Amino acid sequence: KQEVTQIPAALSVPEGENLVLNCSFTDSAIYNLQWFRQDPGKGLTSLLLIQSSQREQTSGRLNASLDKSSGRSTLYIAASQPGDSATYLCAVGYSSASKIIFGSGTRLSIRP
Amino acid sequence: NAGVTQTPKFQVLKTGQSMTLQCAQDMNHEYMSWYRQDPGMGLRLIHYSVGAGITDQGEVPNGYNVSRSTTEDFPLRLLSAAPSQTSVYFCASAGTGELFFGEGSRLTVL
């Protein structure tokens, strides 16, 4: 069964710290992997998309890596800010991205 | 550019009632999908479509119907609502693999 797991479910760190969020998947035959941010009561905002042929993607203070052989992706957030507080979800695309499976998310809280 | 638009944002139904959640996108995306999000369950795929006239079931399709008569629209129908369908529903579309989401529709079934 294709499953996506995000650990930890919640994380609280002081402002300014660098942090890593983890995503693991059981089936390594992925098409792509996408990281999203979700604020309370809102929809999902795309942060980074990594194609299966890529190893990493960067956008500002965010860096996402992909290791298909180990079934893992990480989202690195540099110099965290209170505005980064949100739930972060990873989604793994299979079969040309027609089948997309989400992890349960990591709820991140940045303390001022 | 509106992106993905969902209506209504909020809806309260009684058990057994029917309704349709509307989803429209203006990005000419071939792929569209519906998810439900429940506490502790993450997002679960209900139905998806890879183009007009083509639909397929996701992880939790029971109790829901979809159709895709145009590229832009992908409505989700609940024929006989049940309390277990109380959830937040998200519509998403994709052109080249990157998913774009609507703001969500919060449905309560009493």
C-alpha cells in the first residue's frame, strides 16, 4: 500500500532556528513530490515541487530534498520566523501525478 | 487570474439531503480532483479527472459522484448526505504536476 508519513506531527521551536521537516513514502516509484503550507481555516499553498528526476528545489529560505532510494524528502526552513507557523504537508504523486497521496502534516509553531 | 474557485464556502445539510459542491478553474488544467480533510486523517482523495469526460475513483469515493463535462468545471455531488460526510472539502487542479487548491468548502451534516 502506498503511504506517506510525516513525523513529528507537531513541532515548536524558537524564532531564528533552522529546522527540518520530514516526509517518508513507502513506494519509491514516484512521479513528483510537493510541499504545501496550510494556515488554519485556509486552503493549501504550494511551496515547492520536486520532479522525480530532481534531488532538490529551493525557494527563498526553503529547501526541499528528495531521496527516492530511501523513500524520503525533507523540507529545510532557514532562520525561522513566527510567520512560518502553519501546518506543512507533503504530497507524493504517482502515475503521472494522477494519483496523489498526502501525509498528515506537521504542525509547526515558531515562538517569538 | 482566479485560480481554483469553490462554492459554497459553508453549507449545513440534514441527513438525506442532496447537494453539489462546485469547483471551477481558469488555468486550462486537465487534471482536477476532490479531497476531504478530517482531523487526524489528513487529505484523502475522493475522485479525480484527467480531462473532460474522464473521471476515476480515489481512496474514499463512496457516497460521492462527479462528472467532468468541461475542462473548467468539476462538481462533486452528494446524493444522500450522511453525518460521516461532515468535513472540509478541497478541490485541486494541476497542469504540469503542480497542484493548486481552492479555499475549501466546510460541510456539516446534521
